[in-house]
Amino acid sequence: MPRPPHICACGRLVPHGERCSCQKEADRARKRRHDAKRPSARERGYTTDWEKERAAFLLCHPCCAICGAVATVVDHITPHRGNKALFWDRYNWQALCKPCHDRVKQRQERHCKCASQMTKLAC
């Protein structure tokens, strides 16, 4: 039996499991504000040197550390937040596929406030 719709704070009736258009727009606006303040990738350290190191790391670690698929992203296990030593520390890197990086890892970081508690998984 289907679950009943719910009423949004704006007063609209929204089907179960969906979000109201006002909630979606509020999320978009919040993300736009965040992106406007965020430095560019180059300003955060992702330069040509990084691209070379990233390619070399992916050659040595071709599998995603989470699901075992082909890795395309080099992820910082503990977010570096501008710390150059942590940024270049290869022991802080892990190879991930794009879906795991964009979904699983981001969800872990949101739920686990202390990213250093995350474990590095081997391929």
C-alpha cells in the first residue's frame, strides 16, 4: 500500500519520498552561495604537478578502495583544508571510482565529523 503524501512547510502537498520544489530551490541557493565563496581548484592546489602525481598514483592503484571498480579519482582520506603537507602526503591518498567519491565518501564525511576515523581500504 502506498504511503500518504506529506505537507511541506510552504503548505504544498508533496508525494511520499519526494521533496517540495521550494526545498529543492533552497538547496540550490545554498550551494550557489557556497560555490561563490569557494576558491578555484588551482587555488586549492590542484595544479599540473597534482595532475602528474594523480596519474602516477592511479597507475599504481587502479581499483576503487571501496567497491573495486576502476578508479578515476585520487581522494584525500583526511581532508587537507589547505594544509600543503597533508595535501601531498601519499599515505593520505586513496583511489576511488567517481560514484564512490561523489556518494559514499561524501556521505561518510557528512556523517562522521572526524574524517580521520575513516579507514583506508586496500584494493
